[in-house]
Amino acid sequence: MKPLPYCRSKQAYPEETRYLQNVFRGKILRRQILGITSLGNARPADYLARIREHSKKSNCFYAFDLAKYYPSVDHGLLIEELRNAYRSLNGKPPSGAMEGLLERLPAILRGESAYGSRGLALGSGLARLLAELYPYRLESAFEKSGIPYLRFVDDFVIFFEKAERGETIVRTIVTPILESLRLETNVGKSAQWRLGKDPLRYLGFEFKGGYFGIDGRKTEGFRAKIATMTDLRNGMGDKKLIAKTNRLILGFGHFYKIAECLGTFEGLDRFVRSRVRRKLQHTKSHQTNRINNLLLNNAYLGELWLRSLADIKREYDRKNSRKNPKPAGKRPDSEGKRREPKTGNLSNLLIYREIQKMSLAISGLREELAEMRREMRWNGGG
């Protein structure tokens, strides 16, 4: 399939969106017994709980992603799918109001898309809702066949007992329905694996051995963003650097805090602090006194209001004391991880000042010691 770039929506169309939500959303969600989808505004924690539940009953899973989903939606097929879904959910043909909307919808979609009768524009609630409804026939087939599944827009996961069962599902259900919708799976992101042996990566999380961690590709992406932001060639002031870094930390931390990731967060905190220290040493406000890593400690960075991923995770765990009990033994995420020392009861600012005084005193002692050595060499030579 020829790749298509995405296009942006120009209008919101709130009335059409509300009408379609009232017609479809409630009825579809009431029929979802085996699956969970983003149509019901499911949270990442809901997906993780369902994955843990299915892992106890299923041995295998098949994950697939729809290639260039939004640009590939066919407008004519979309109208027919909406009409058929209305008939299936209500047991009667579409009402006059529904037919009127279906007649107006092609003109709306063509006005938003740059590809005529194909493609949904990003950025509007109407496009998002239509993207949720387009493959409803596939979800309905999973429900009728007793197949547990997860779906987040264009990312699917189905669960089954044996590998042969998965091959049959793909051959008889997934492939024929996607071909009828003129959709294709992303070959690089679609494969069949065994639960417990192979990691299940979904929504940026990684499930393996009964634990949820963070997909390594997401942590590397976070590191890359921090490295770009703290590049020495980036002429950013102290306050702006801390503010932008905190935005990354808060977004990443609050999304992934539901995983077993304390060790990962602590490692990322060390990386962030080392990069911020390096950057601060080269800013104009710190170049005059050449502050080194001894002075730019965690207490000083805390005075600058640099946030911590590990603190976000600990606060989340503290507020959710009723979380699932942990198995005996160490988590793989925490093995070999060095914990950051805890700050005492003294003010961070006082600690910083004391360390600064000690550093100046040590520098003076070094100069005196060097002078004494020079005098001893001189006297010995005389």
C-alpha cells in the first residue's frame, strides 16, 4: 500500500459527534464482554488489568497494528459500515435523522481530507469517533467467536490457548474483514507470541513474567529528548531548562507510574540530573564560579524545583496501598539498582551552603599543601 501522510482537521463538528455518540457508544459498550476498547475511554490501567487477567487463562497472543490507519479509511465503506452497525445494534434500518447525517458525512469527510474519498483528518472528535467505529465488525466477530481482545484505536491484541487457534483466527476472521475494509496490518508490528515467554508490548508498557515494565523503546525515547534539550549548543537559561525538563518528567512519570518501574525511574533520574548538571555548568549564571558536580548536588537541583520520576512513583504507590500483592523475591526491575541517598532534615539550601564552604576550604588547604611541598623541595636542595 502506498504510504499516505496525515492531514489535520479544520473544524470540530460537535453536533455530528454528539449525535453519533448517542447512537452508537452506549449500545456498543454494553455488548463488549470479552474486549476493552478506547471507545469507552478506558485508561491504561484498565488495559493492564485486562492483560493480567487474560494471561492467567491464555497461553498465546497475537498483536497487530493497522498500517497508516487514518489516511486509509475509505469514505464509502465507512458509510456502509455505519449503516450496517446501526441495523445490527438496533434491529431496524437507520432512522431519518441517521440517514440524513450519512448523506452529509461524505461531503464533510472530503472537505477535511486531502485525498478525496479516503482518509480521516486528525485533531477532531468526529474523526476520532469514526476511527473507533470503522472496524466495529471486527470487534463484533471477536465477541461472537469468544475471543478476548484489546483495542486502542488501531492497535489490537487477541488472546487464545494454542498457536493453531491463533492462525485460524487470523486466517478466517482478521484477514478477510480487514481486506473488506481495505486495511492492512503493519507487518513490522504484527506477530504471534507466547505469554510468559515473550514480552507483550502494548501502549508503551511491557508485560513479561507477571510484571509490567516500561517498553525499552519508550525509555530510550525519553533519554533522547532529555539529551536534545540539554545539548550544550542549546542556548537555554536555567529557569527555562528546568521548566521544560519538568514537563517531560511529569508527562512521562504520570503515564508510566502504574508499572513496576521504580528502578527504571531511579536510573532515568540519575541520567536527567547528570545532563542537567552538565548543562548548568555551561550556562552564563554558573560560568563565573565554575560550580562542579559536588556543589550541583541533588539538594541544589531540588532548590531549582527539578522534579523526580522516582518521587512520582513513590507517591503513587503510597496513595494506592491496595495494589496487587507482590510475589516473593526481587523484581527484575530493581536488581542491581543503586538507590539514591535520602536527604536529611536540614534545609537543602543550608546543605548547599555548607558544601560550598567546605569546597572553598579544601581548595585553600590544597594551595597551602602545595606551598609547603615547594618549600621542602627548596630546603632539601639547599
